[in-house]
Amino acid sequence: MPAMNWQKSTYSGDSSNCVYVATTPTGAVHLRESDAPDRTLITTRARLGELIRALKAQPPAP
């Protein structure tokens, strides 16, 4: 597998706790955290989009 082009989430800001994302030519989306870079979550764009929409629809925590 070629080297992944990881991009830091803009929501991570200057924090040391960062979320990174990379995609593959097959369309797989890889997610990892800066504190555990050897562990990745692999999903599809559609599933990641569903998760983001569901999280945005949640009311703010009290």
C-alpha cells in the first residue's frame, strides 16, 4: 500500500489531540488519532457523512 497522505482535521486547531483523515484510490476513508497513530478506523465516505450529519443533529450537551 502506498504511503497515506494524512490531513489534520481543521477542528483539531492547535491542540495536541488531533484527528487525521486520509483516503485511498478505492474510496476508503481512514481515520486516526494523534495519540494512537498505529490504529485506524476504515470506513466509506457515505458512512462518514452519515456519522457527521447525525452528530451535527444532536442538541448541544448541557
